[in-house]
Amino acid sequence: MTAEPGGSAVQLEIAVQDAAGARAAFAAGADRVELCQALAETGGLTPSAGTVDAVLAAAGRPERLAVLVRPRSGGFVYDAEEIALVASDVRDAVRRGAGAVVVGALDRRGEIDVEAMSRWADAAGDADVVFHRAIDTLADPVSVVEQLIDLGVRRVLTSGGAARSIDGLDTITALVRQSAGRMQIMPGGGVRADDIAAFVAAGADAVHLSARGRSTDASPSGPGGGTAGYDVTDPAIASAARAALDRAVSAA
């Protein structure tokens, strides 16, 4: 399954946490959203089934929704119980209509967990399999490109191993060259609108950012509710990214 182009041949993906965020992202020109929860606190975890349904309704088409399936925060080495849980959640997300699932696993040697990834790819069926930023923990991410392609991975989300993806541009460029159109490379991680032209010039297939802002909710959270307010999708940030991407593609 491949994502339909929106405003350009390079896709704009926005990470969202709810249906309101998805609607804001699509209104701003996003081609696709990645749905997760607890993004700021954990880097993203598996969303609820109800949230998947609500965001799919906002997306309208399966190819516009990728669902992150990550059972906990921390590292990407999973035990048998966690691998089984992810497989179950992958099947459920695809059954509900998601066009892609975003997963990633490493073994204790710091290499791709082939057994886990094979199991999850089987669970995904015809949906796209996206390998997430677990790749950024590897000393040589370019070396696993062929392995990921063989496992059926359709797309990789990566910062090039850097805290901000623009600082990992050389690695991202090398990933694009190694994949040679057989697997999409999508820069993500601290992406700003001003960075997007460099990613387009490097040959990226998509650009990913969260476009996060904070709500103005001032209701008290209480001792057990965490900090006041919550993350929302900022339409201005998403719109700026769309405009920057369109300019970069037109200039390419």
C-alpha cells in the first residue's frame, strides 16, 4: 500500500495524538498523520482503539493514517510477551483500517530483531510497515537498509542518528542513496520549516514533524493529574511546514 501524493511528490507527515490534531494537520495540508499517545513524555506509545477509530474517520482513507505500535517507553529490546502484544496491536490497528503501522525492535546485540520484525510484518498483512527511530540508536544505520527491505519495511523514520534531523543530514542522504527508491526515507526529529528544503534536496520521500503546541486549558490537574495543559497540534506550524515543502519541491 502506498500513500497518495498530496500537494507534492514528497509527503508531509504530522505526528498527532487525537482526532482534533488530525483534523488540524489535514486542514493545514498534511498528506498523512502518525497517531500515537504520550509523545512528549515517552517519544510515543500505542494509542487506544477508540482514538484509532476517531482519527481514521478524520483521515478518511487508510493511506492517510499510520499508527505507532510501541508498548512502553525506554529501549527497543522486547521480550516474548511484549512481541506478542505488539503483534496483537498491529493486527487490531490494521483491522480497524490503518494503512500503516510504525514499529521497531532491536536484539541484545544492538541489531535488528529479525524475528520480531518478521512477526509484525506478517501481522500487518497488506498495510505498510514503517521502521521508527530505533534505527537512530545504531552505530551504522546505513548497514541495515538491505535487511529492512528484505523484511518488507516500506518506510523508515530517522533523524540520521542526531538529536535534530538536520544535524543528521549526511546519514539521511546516505540512507536515501542506499535505499535507491526501494524503501522510503523520512527525516523526523526536531524538524523545523527551515530544514525542509535540505531534506528535499537530499532526496527524502517524506518529512515528519509533530507541530506541537500547548493547550490554553487552565483547569487544575490536581496532585495526580500531571502538569497543567496538554499538547495540541499547532496549525500554524503545520501550515509553515506545508508551505516550505511546496517551495522546496517547486525549486528542485
